[in-house]
Amino acid sequence: MTTGCIGEHLKHSFSREVHNALGNFEYEIKEIPRDELDSFMVKKEFEAINVTIPYKELVIPHLFFIDEHAKAIGAVNTIVNREGKLYGYNTDFYGMCALLSHAGVELKGKKVAILGTGGTSKTAFAVSEYLSAKEILTVSRSKREGIITYDELYTAHSDTEVIINTTPVGMYPNIFSSPVELSRFPSLTGVIDAVYNPLRTQFICEAKKRGIAAEGGLYMLVAQAVRAAEIFKDISFEKNTLDSVFGKISGEKQNIVLIGMPSSGKSTVGGILADKLGRELIDTDAFIVERAKMPIPEIFSTYGEKRFREIESEVINEVSARTGAIIATGGGAPLKRENVDALSQNGRIYFIDRPLEKLIPTDDRPLSSTKEAVEKRYAERYDIYVSSSDVKIDASSEAEAVADKILEDFLK
């Protein structure tokens, strides 16, 4: 191993893509069981590594040198092997500061609650002190000195103004969980999540729906990686490198999600986008047919619409966890808010707004098989499509032109 990242479970990691975008050096993702960590560190068979959950504290006894930030925090996420001696650094401090600034979340004079007690929690605590937070709480499932429980957070600290999640709750593949109930904190002005996969956790999506400044951890990941790469290679990147790499990685990982009426061209436009971008096209209706082993009209006639919608939600939950895909949804997918929330976690949602007079009824669409049914569905759903989308695309032109409009927005 030359350079790379070590941790216990790394299937969620974007670190290789980030470091590949920073330079032409080998970067390996290496999962290490806890009982093999000491052996790995003693052998020192690497030039430089990043360290993630749950080893940011456990590697410290193996280090010859620890920089001041890492020493003050009590956690290391960057190690360089210099002639057999291991030097430890904490670039997460820089990353967390950069993320807070990017998200527009102010800590000065605020009451801050930090969820979790690991290495990233300690970083968040140090950053909160550095940025002059008024009061800083560390929250865990079990109470001990200097740490409160979640029950105490709810009952005694509902006036918390900023919450920083440093736990893995909501991280891929378990993307439909949230560490706390945001409704219990009426004074919130900011929410930060160190989780970066999915791009927007359920926690972040809920905060945004409430109008709270909020952002997931991808910007922090990229910022700390930029600083780590500088330490690895003893170099300095240009000032715009961070934003450039963040834009590249977020664009590559974000799904393009298409919603709209039956026969609006979602699958056709999705196929064009998939070809232009070299991405996978996921048609949720096709997934449903495959899973049910029968055509959609037959699902409706045999089991009813309720069962169809249940299968549809199962499929949407599954495909929403993927990244870098084109997802064409069925016409009724946005009718359930949970589906929209799931698709939003990794996706930018486009409403393919095809004029009513160009929507064609067909027998394979049970709820839109006649002109009258199409008109009724259009009236019922139009406002839902608008409110569920990030961008409305005029689809009165040919499919190629519609795809180009989406690309113009997505790639800007």
C-alpha cells in the first residue's frame, strides 16, 4: 500500500475518487478488522494514509509525532511514514471549518450540540470552541462525565441552536434513519452532518424542509482530503482546488431524477441522458415489473393500486441509495412524499413538464388509459410535480432538446 484510507467498513467511501481528482497517485481503500489494526500499524507498509471510523484514536499509540491540532483534539486522520517514523495530523479540523463556512452555519455565540463521541466528535468540539460557540454539548446514548444523553438533550436543551452529527446514523446503506427529531428543537439555525454518503441524509433533508441552513459531509471530506494530500506530497494546491474537486465529485455522485406525467417522455429523455453522460438508466416501472413478475396493468387488476404503490416505494428506496445514475420514475411516484424524500437524498429532481395536449393515453398505463383519465391525472398531479422538483423543464420540444436543457442545468 502506497497511499490510501483505512477503516473498518468502507463500502460507503468516496475517498478514492476525491484523491484521484487531486493528483495522479495510487490511492487504495483498505478495510481492516479491529484485531488486525495493531499489526498493520507496526508493519508500516505504507507511505501515507488517511484514517477513518473507528480508528482515529486507536492509531495514536503507534505514532512518533502528533501535530498540535491532532494532539488537542485527541484524534488523527492523516499519517505520513517518514523513514520508518509515523507522523500524525488532523486535517478534519480544517475540513469541518470549511464545511461550516460553505453551509453558512454560524457558531459564534450559539448553543451547539454534537452527536457522537468518536474522533470526528472531538474535532467538532475543538472547532466549536475555536469558532466561539457559547455552549457546547456532547451527546451519546450513555451518560458519563461531560456527556449528556439524547433524553437530556430533548428535555433540558431544546433551545439548542446548531446540531452537528458525527455518528454514522443515516450513512449508506442505512439511509432512512435520523439521529434526532428536529421538531424538538424550535431554535435551530443550523444542522451539519459529517455523513457524506448519501449526499443529503434524511437528517439534512428534514432540516432543509424546515428552512434551516444545513449540509452533509462531502465538502468536509474534500476539504480535509485536499489538506491531507498537501501533507502527503509536501505541496500546496491552488485556492480554487477545493471547490473545483467538490463540484466534480458531487456532480459525478448525484443522480438525475425525472418525474412527470405518464407519456411525458421520462424514459426516452433518460435514455438520451444516460448515453450522453455514460451513466446507468434506472426505470423504476421496469424494476417493478421485474420484481412483481407481471406487467403493471396486471398488478393493478390482480392486487390493486395500493399494492402497486407499496412495491413502487420499495423500488424507489432501493434505487435512491445508488449514486451517479439516471432515474426515470413512474407518473405516480411523487404522490407519496416519502418517495420524493428518498429520491432527494442523492438526486436532483427534474419535472418533465410536457403540455397536456401532447400527453397520449395508452392501455399499458392503468390510470391514464383514456384522454379523460389523462386530463384528470394532470389536474390532480401538476402542483405535486412542481413542488416535488428542483427544476421544472419545458418539455414541449423533442426529447433530445429536453435532455439538453437538463444537461445545461445539471452541468452548470
